[in-house]
Amino acid sequence: MGEKNQLQSTPSNNDIASVIWCALSFKEEKGGYDRGCGFQWIRSDVDRLFKELEKCGISYLLVGGMAMLTYVDGRNVENIDLIVDRSDLTRLAGMVIVSENGDYIRADYGCLELNLWLTRNAVFEEVRQNYRTERWCGNRCLPCASPSGLVIRPFYALPSLYREGSFALAALYETDILQLVYYYNICLESEIDIVEVHMNNADVSGIRSVAGAIEQRRI
């Protein structure tokens, strides 16, 4: 089930470079950041990344924390998540693949950390094709997942996160879903229909339990 493209009418305060800089500055205070990139380098790399994506005609979709910030406040985001086709990445000059695992690639682009979710995964491709809109990130208008699209991907990821013991990230994803459901009146049954055909029965039961708990908190 797709969604209508609804374009934000005005620029937002969520400038990507500023968001990343603030997140990394906080991390540095905690002793966890040693990359050594200043704000101007980050801003330059953000500009270069999106200009290169446009110049190369690469179809992508902004997802993850940066996309969430176009809808709700309060996320601390230090990287950029994109859904892309694996074959398009050879055209993205300057990108360095750090690791690749199934349908996911971690890459560096100058000072930036990229999380790339590949369209050979049917769920990611469904989101890229049918759950997209355009949102402002600072003065830049980008193809971005819709609220429902931002619910589908976390729902799909939750069973794996719990199996791996990644409880902090799972809790963050559940909070994201709760906020989107609350502010955008999303029917979770439709999102579950998208992901359940790609899950076993135990995983479907798990995400239905999560959805039920979220619906109870909305009431």
C-alpha cells in the first residue's frame, strides 16, 4: 500500500551537518569520538554527498534517525541512513565501504558515516518505491521515507535486534514507532502486513505483541 507524496512547504531547522556536528560533539565530551573532523568539513561532505547523488541520478531514500528528525524532535543522530540499489554505489565517487553484511553496508564518505540499506531486500525496496515523500533538511529538500515507511523498517528489524541482544537499539526503534503512531495516526496493522510475509511465525507474533503494546499506550 503506497502513500501520497506530501511535500513540506518550508525549510526546517534540521540541517544535516548541524545535527551530525552536535551529535559528534556530545560523543566527544563522553570520550567516544576521535575522527577529528570540524564542522566545515562535515558541512562540505554533506553538500558533496547529496550533489553527487543527484548528479549521478542515483535513486535513494533517506531513512533512519535523520529522516525521523523531519517528523519529530529529540533524536541524537551522527550518521546518514539511505536505501539504495547496490549497483548504483559504484557511481558514487569518494565512498569507501567499511563492511558489508547481507542487505546492509557501512560506508565512509569523507567525515560522514553512511548506513546503506540495499534494495535487494524486498522490504527496503517496498519502502523506497511506495512510502516516499520529500522533506526539508535545513535548506535541502530530499527524498525521504514517509511516517509509515519509517515504521515498516524498524518493525522488520526488531526481531533480529532482540535475537542479537541489541536491546538499546530495539528500545529506540520502538520509541520511534510510538512517536510516529501518536503524531501521525498510523494504523500499525497495515505496516505489519508489509513485513510479515518476510518473517517466520515467531517473529510475526513478536512484532504483533510490540504493536499491541504501542496501541495500548496510544489510547
